[in-house]
Amino acid sequence: MTNVAMNYDDAALELARRLGTSTLYEASGQSTTSVDPAIRTVWTGACVAGPAYPVECAPGDNLAIHIAMERVPRGSVLVVSACGFVAGYWGEVLTVAAEAAGVVGLVVDGGVRDIAAMTARRFPVFARGISVRGTLKNSAPSVGLPFSLAGTPVTAGDLVVADDDGVVIIPAASVETTLAGGKTRADKEAKMMDALGKGCTTLDLLGLSKWRQI
């Protein structure tokens, strides 16, 4: 039977990508939604939104990722814990496998390689580092089960949004309210930027005019 990812409709995913990680982080009201800022895009302009599929690797071992490729629901973002160990857990071969499996992106607390190939294929990858070092295939701590990604809780079906600013993981139960709050925040900021273009200052708009005397 073909796995199917948690159903976030296309409109919700497009809204998440358009709002972006910074706005969604602020709207979430939860500091734990932000992933360690050291985990960043490996090519400029990468952007992805989709349900999380959690995978835990042992340091220097990527067997769990290969197992996940047979289980991951289509439309998912793989979220991989590698305990911060930077090695080449992922490269061009797994990118091609991911595309065939319907995976839409990768977030890994570890390293990747074959950056030119991933850039050319426009496959969104967010990693702690880049490394040519290979990995073993001897153990698989968990596939599809909840864990903490460098302090950020991850459960299958949570909404992952990642872009040039970073990565956020929004608990499934909070997605609707966070997207609504993000839209409200974005609309407010659009009005603020319009006012700035007409000569207002941030001190005026943010209620900080008393600090002009400093």
C-alpha cells in the first residue's frame, strides 16, 4: 500500500512557503519551533513546506535513511537526526531516490555532499554542514518515530517549513492557528512598509517615539 503524508492542502503549504520561516516562528509563539540556526540551506533560494517524517541515524551511519525510503509517505520532508555528527549522510544517489519516493525535501542535523547535483536538481536540503566523508550502514535507531532534533520536538505529520532564513517545525495541532497568525502578522507588516514608504519611521510605527531623546 502506498503511504500518504498527513493531508495539508496545497493552499496551506503555499501559504506556509509564502509567509516564510521568520514570520511563522513569530506567529507560533513557541520558541521550540525554531530548529538550531546552524542547520541551513545548502543552496541559496531553497524553500520547502510539508509534513515531517522523522528518522534517527547513529553518528556516521545512514542505514536508517535507506530504510525510510521504503516507508516515507509521499509529499513528506525527511527530518533526520544525526546527533550533530557531520559526515556525508546524503548525496546525489539519495536525492534521486527521494524524488522517486515523492520526498519533497531534507532537514538533517548532520552533513551532506554532492552539493552541485542537489543544486542542479533544485532539491531542497538543509544541513548542519558539508562533508565528503562516507557513512556506515550498520544500525537504525528509529524510523518514523518522534524525537528531538537538537532540542526541537519532531513527530510525523508536524509541518516543516524551511527557507534561506532557517527551519521551523510546527506541531500538527498548532498549524492552523500558526498560519492564521502568520497571515495577520504579514498583513500588518505590509501596511507598516507602506507607511514607511510614505515617510513614517519605525519609532512612530512601533510606539518607540519616546526614545528619540536618547
